[in-house]
Amino acid sequence: MDIALPDRAYVPGQGARHPEGAFDHLRATARPGMSADALARSEAWRGGLWFLTQGYFWEAHEVIEPVWMALPPNSAERRMAQAVIQLANGALKLRMGRPGAAARLAGQVETLCGEIAGPVMGVHGAEMRAAAAALRNGQEGSDSEVCIIMRIICCRFCEEK
């Protein structure tokens, strides 16, 4: 992947946040008015998925959020982007030792991807549901299975682009 990882993964309550604007160069690649296909190819989307596979959950949410905001309301693409954001949030909660919050977010991911079968934004709904199940079953401080599933999803996504 040609997108550099941040120097550290931010975990709220466990260190300093990244400097203001640290991810603006990625966030700026997702703008209102872009097509869903263009947003799926944006560095914001690709970078967010990359961050998620590597355990940079807070950062993944930060860079994917403008993609979600630019997608049409009630679209499958917007639901998928929201599901990826919630998966990142859930994995972060697991890392923070909050398995109950992680399980709640896993349920949201499953609901958002419930009717998505084929690839949307390069990600399959069934694979997201598998990642949500890993999140739901995760142990406190253990988020590695979510990362592994997301690596499988994202490796195929990168090969297709």
C-alpha cells in the first residue's frame, strides 16, 4: 500500500491525539459530488481500509468519515462506509477493554450489512458480517481477528483496483 501508516495508533485515554489536520491530505480526497466509484478509489477510502487492517482503528474512522458523508443518503455504499466506520469503532472499543460496547457496534455492522450480498465499495457484506462476528466474540484487548478478516477483504479489494 502506498499510503503511510501513522507513527502510532491513537487510543483515547492512552496517549496524545494526533496533531490537528494530520489526516487532512487523505480526507481531502473524498468530496461531495464525487461518484461512489470515485470515492471507492479515493485515498480516504483506501487509506481507511489500510489503517483498519493494520490496527489503526481511530485513524481509520477519521479518514473514512468524509467518504461516508459524501455518499448518497440511504445508498448501499453509504451503509457500507458506515459499517466499516462502526467496525473500526468496535475494534477500538475492544482494544480499550470495552467488550460490551464492541458487541453493540458489531450488531450495528451486522444490521448495516444485512442485505448487502455482493461487493459494495469493494467490500462484501458477508465478509463484513464475519468481521462483526469476530468483533462480537472478541476478548478484552484482543482485536487481531478483526484485523485478519479485514486484511483478507482488503487484499482482494486492492487486487481488483
